Amino acid sequence: MARKRTITSGAIAVAVVAVLWLFLAPVQLGGSVVYTATVGNSMAPRFHKGDLALVRPTSNYSAGDVVLYESPVLRRAVLHRILVVQNGHYFFKGDNNSFVDPGYATRGELLGKLWFRVPAAGKAFGWIGKPAHAALVCAGAVFFLLFGAVGGKATRRRKAQPRQQRRAGVLAFVRHGLRRPRRTPALYVGSLALLLAIVLVPLAFLSPLRKTIALSGAFRNEGTFAYSAVVKHSAVYPDGILRTGQPIFLSAADRTTISFAYRFRSGLPHTVRGTLALRAQIAGGGWQHTYVIHKRVRFVGDGAAVHMTVSVRSLQALAQQLAIQSGVVGVSYDVTLEPVVHVTGIAGGKPVDSFFAPTLPFTLSGAALTPNPPQAETLPGADYQAPSAKSALAAAIHPVVAGSIPVYAPNYLTIARYKLADSTGRGLGLGLLVLGILLCLAGQFRRRRDLWSNEQRIAFRYECAIIDVASLPATGDVVEMTDFEQLAALAHHLDRPILHERHGSGDLYAVDDVARRYCVRAAATLFPADAEQPKEELPLVAPPARRTAGGRAVALRASGLVVVLAITIAAATAFTAGNTVPPTRAGTSNQASALSQLVPTLCASQGVTTVVSPSGNFNGAPTAELILGPNASGPITLNGGGGNDCIVAGGGSTTDNTLDGGPGTNVCIGSPTAHKNTFKNCQTTG
């Protein structure tokens, strides 16, 4: 029985390990999870030094995801956020960094997206990951498992009898009310099914069957700004026509026609309607005001357009009046055209309620009104291609915004690398639950078997009948026998039945001959009627003693646990030490495999030959250097010395940077988070 219990416990342990393996097995051992311990603060405040991040591969990576990737420049794994995806190249930046990671990563270099993090757990993995510490843990585990198991054997023996007494009442209830389950394959399969159901059912029922998601790209809001005027022939307007995208010189154009056309586009069946208005906002010198160019109009269908002729001279007069009243002369003003579109309707059987308000900014300075669309900021260290001024103007004149509609999608459970629909998970979990219950309770529905005593079993073997009697008649000549089997053999020889009389202290079995009576006193021992006959007969007075696990079993069990522990520690060493996140602040020096990948776009023509990352104030050499400022507080002075230098400042809100290019043609890039950036001898600043 002890062996059967050991097998059952082992089967349950294997099932638990298998379930944990599906969810938490590392990639290095064939699983789907990558473990990485952070050692820097580049992802603060979300991540801190010593945190443990669990990363899982996925089929979709987009800007904004926190991803673990193999940096081809730093030649190690880095956990940073995707900043830009361009032409199949992924560019990254740490949340706490003011610069873009050097170089880029391809799709094959992405190890996985962040699943969840465990604060401070990376310190423990890092400690175990050291060879000396891992050996110490293994030695302690071996000592505890071997000597602890041996030392506990005497304690188990002392507690055996009290434990049997405590369990007597429970066993009596089970014996009379329920049948003790037999260790059969059906019981093991049922136990495993119940275990899987216990894991699967809560996961499946804690989340709804369907979730509402936004179907991106279901429709698009498209617009087109236009302005034109007939002007005098000049070098600026050779054909005498002012067209969209050109600056408007106030001296050349008295009146200008401004229009905006809207279009709703969708490949789904749709019916929409809405409103369209056009307004302009003028701001500058701490003053701003909004003017209505065209009042709101209603439209039905996919498109609408408004246009209005405005006086450019009146705009110039307004600017002059504001300058006189404010006493500030030479201030430039921001003029922004802003249409407001509100669309409602049905697309693809789903409701649509969308606002579309693009802007076309101008700058009014002097005698010209110039289009001035915003351009994407290029962070220091970025080597991806930034949009040009021409493309930014084209995007502002023809704005396009994709819209989404709410749709229902099935929820999925992720098990290892496989996805399982939530509805399938519920059905499978309930099916496993019912199957496990039926298999575990199958023995309770079987026909009850008669339980034979040890004497009945022996009598059946000798083909003798046992007859229960209330009392045996007195007789003079009685022969006491010590073995019931001899009594059964005698009854078989005499062809007489065995008489059975019950007593409080024991049972009396007797065989009457003509002249004398042969009897045996014994205690009943129950055995199943269909049980396999043992080769050696068990004692008649007491049931067989239960054997305890020997030292060999303890040693084997301990050895198995030691092997499992060793594999776990080896795995922890493998996947923790190789996937640390480096501190990627500006104060850390990392030599790239290609120097051009570290140079910012503004410094592409400097001909940089060396990279320097000082920890404080710095005076450069007379060569072309890339100087990466430190992340320090207080005043920091970076002097390029000689040569064509590229100076990139670092620091935060408590840093005052002084960037002195010195002799040569120098590019100085200030820190966007610094308190102050002062430039000296810098031909180009950023």
C-alpha cells in the first residue's frame, strides 16, 4: 500500500509539474517564457534594478510595446519600448532615457513581449545564477533530503500508532459508507483529469466568452485643405495664381479663397451623416481668439465641402492693431485652420460616432502668411529616417485618420505556445471535471463484493463448508489445534463441516468426530473473495503488518529531487545570466560594432572617429569626437576641444549643461529634459 501511495503522489506531482511547465517553462528548456532580470534604470519608474520580467513571444509587435530584443550594437538582450517601426526595422527607447537606442532590430531579433514582472525577484535569480552559490544550494538540498529523510524515520514510527488510532473512526465510516478506491489506471486518469479541470475551469470562467475590440481601419476620415487667389505676376507667382502650399504674401493677395473637403471612406456597407464647420484660431503674444470662417452645415452621405473668401489685408490690419495695443512689435502670430467634422451612422452593422478635427497651421510674421506644419521630433541618437518638411506639409494638407468600430471577438487562453478559445476551454474543463468525477467514483457504483475472512478463504480452498451456530454443545473430549489450516484439512479428510461459534474475544471453529471435537480459536481477518492468493499464508491472529519505505526508496526519492533541483538551478543560471538589461543612460559607454549607428542624424556629416562618455565635465581632443553627456545633476561643461565634434548633452531637471564646441564646425544637441542648455561655438544646435 505504501508503494501505491508513493506512485499516486508521484503521479500527482508529475501532473502539477506538467501544468506549471505549460505556463512557466523557459525557452532554454523547450518552453515559451523568457526570464530576464533588470540591472539598470533605463525603464524607470516601471522597472527598477533587480526586477524579474517574464517575456513571451508573440506574432504581433507594434509601437508602444515593451519588448526584449537582441541589440546588434550592444550585443546583449535589452528590454525597452518600441518607439518607431519603419521598413521592417524596430527602433527602441528606454522610458527613462532621453535618447534612442543605437541601431535597430529586425523581426528575428525580437525575443518576446512583456508578460508580467515580479518586483525584486531578479536579485534572487541573480544570486543563484552564480556558480558558487548554485553549488552551495545543491549541497544544502542534498544534505536535507538525504539526512532529513533518514532522521525523520524514527519520528514516523513513533507517530504511527497514534495516527492509526485517530484514523480509526474515519476508516470505519469509509469502510461501511464508501468503498476504498482501488489503485487502478482509471483512478489515476480520473485524478489527472480532475487536476487539469481545477486549473482550466477557473481560467476559462474568469473571463467572458467574448470581448469588445476596436476593428481598426474599418473606415477613414479624409480631408483636403485648399486655398487659392489670383495675384499679380511676379517671381514668386510666375503664372499669377496663388496655390495651396505656397506662402501668402499679404502685399500680393487682397483676398484668398479657403476651402475644406471631407470624405468618409469604408469598404463596409455604411450609411452616414454629419456636420461640418470651419474656423480659424489666431494666437500670439499671450493673446488668442477663434473666428468662425464657415458656420456648421449638415450633410448626408460620404462627403461634404465648405469654402469661404477671406480678406488677407484685414488679417494684416488685425496683427498691426494687436501690436499697437500690446506694445510689442515684431511678434509672430500662429494662425490655424481647423475644420470640425462630426459623423454618425452605421458601418458594417455597427454604430459610428466619430469626430474629425485636423489642423493646418500658418505663421504670420512680417508680410507673409507661411504654412508651418509640425514636424516629428528626432531624439538624440535616432538613426531612423525622419519625415521631411515637404512630406509633413503634404500630410497636413491631406489629413487622413483611420477610425474603428466596436466588434466582438472570442477570448483566448494562452497555454504554453498555443491558444485555446475561451468557449473551448470551458467545455474542455467541464468535460474533464465530469470525466474525473466519474472515473474516481466508478468503484462506488459497482456491485459490492463479499468480504471473506481468512478462515473462509482457507476453507474454500479445502472445499469445506463453514456453518455458523449459536453455541456448540458440550462434549467431553476436546482437542485444541493451533492452526486453522490443519483444522480445514481434517474437515476435508473426515468430510464434515466446520462449525463456527462467535465470541466477544474471538471466534471458535470446531470439527466434531465420532469420539472427540477438534477446535481452533482465532481472530477474523477479512480479504476480498476474488483476491489473488498469496504464496505464503498470513498469520491467523492479526492482519499483515504494513511495510514502510526502506532506505533505498528514500535514497531514490531524494536523488530524484536532487536531480530536479539541479536542473532548476542550472536553468535559472542559464536564462538569468544571459538576459540582463544593461543601464543605457548617457553616462554609460557602449562601443558599437558600427560607429555610424551611434551618430545622431544632425551629426552625419561630422566624420566622427571616436566615442566618449564622460562622467562629469569634459575637455575633448583635437579630433572629431562624439561626446555623450552624463546623466548627472548640477552644472556640466562639455568642451569639444578641436575638430568637428558632435556633443550630445544628458541630464534631467537639475542639470545645467554648457556645450562649447570650440574650434571647428561643431554640432551641439541639448538635453530636452535638462533645466538649461547653453551653447557656445556651435554652428548647428538641436
